[in-house]
Amino acid sequence: MIAVLTAAAAAQLPSSPAPDRFPDGTGKSALLKVCSNCHTVESVIQTLKTRQEWSDVIDQMAHFGAEASEQEFDQILAYSGEVLLADHR
């Protein structure tokens, strides 16, 4: 009986959060908040682009219904342009 209760309790424990692979910076929280509604962290990190390409992607995501304020979109672009640039590889 104790083993069953222990197993049930362990099954209800929250899993560990995924490691944070984004460097700190202005716009990080906006990127994680807005982009993680549809995208995994891995997909964002694997997709390095130029600043103009990020601007185009952000415009496209806004057109597709990404919910963020203009300030958040600006912060996401600034952050992406600093840490997720294709020429930083």
C-alpha cells in the first residue's frame, strides 16, 4: 500500500522545467512569452536569421495572429537581432 501511495505521489510531482538556453537581455521575456505559445525553445534557437529576416518573420507571425503589443514585438526584434543572428554562428 505504501509503495502505491509513493508512486501516486511521485506521479503528481511537477516535472523539472526545461533549461533556459537563451542569454539574458532586453526582449528575452517578451520572446519567451509570445513565441512559446506556438514554438518550442529548440525551434527558435535552431533558426538563426539576419535582422531583416527576423523582422519579416515577426511581421508574418503578427499577421498570423501572434498576440503581443507593439512594444513587445519591438523588444523581440531587438533581442533576436542581438542573440539569434545568422552571422553569429
